[in-house]
Amino acid sequence: MIVKEKILDDVARVAGGTVSVLSGFSHQAKEDIRTRIEEIADRLDLVPREDFERLEAMLGKAREEQQDLTKRIEALEEQIKTKKRK
């Protein structure tokens, strides 16, 4: 009985150690993958998402302003044409 309990304790200890080692490997693998992806992104000169979204918002605003200015120019041109006709 004592021998069986000792064997079970040893098996439990080995299993716990195995889980700990596998967990460490998993964490290390994730870190290695993350590092390699960041290196690739740096080499490809990719833009961070926050910068892209900020630029996208700026472009949207500039586009709206350009459309408003185009409408104003068209209205002014129409006024000029109307005054020339009179």
C-alpha cells in the first residue's frame, strides 16, 4: 500500500513537472512568434493601427473640406455668371 502511494506521488510529481515544463515551452513559443512577427513588420515598414486610423480620419476630414470648398467655388462661379448676364 505504501509503495503504491509512493509510486502515485512520484507519478503526480512527474506529471506536475511536465505540465510546468510544457507551460514554459508554450509561453516561450508565443514570445518567439511575437518577436518574429514584430521583426517582419519592422522590415516591411508597416504602420501601427493607431497611426493608420488617425490618418484615415484626417483624410476623411480633408475630403469633406475639399467637397465643401468645391461646392462654394461652384456657387461663386454661378454668381459670377449670373452677374455677367445682367
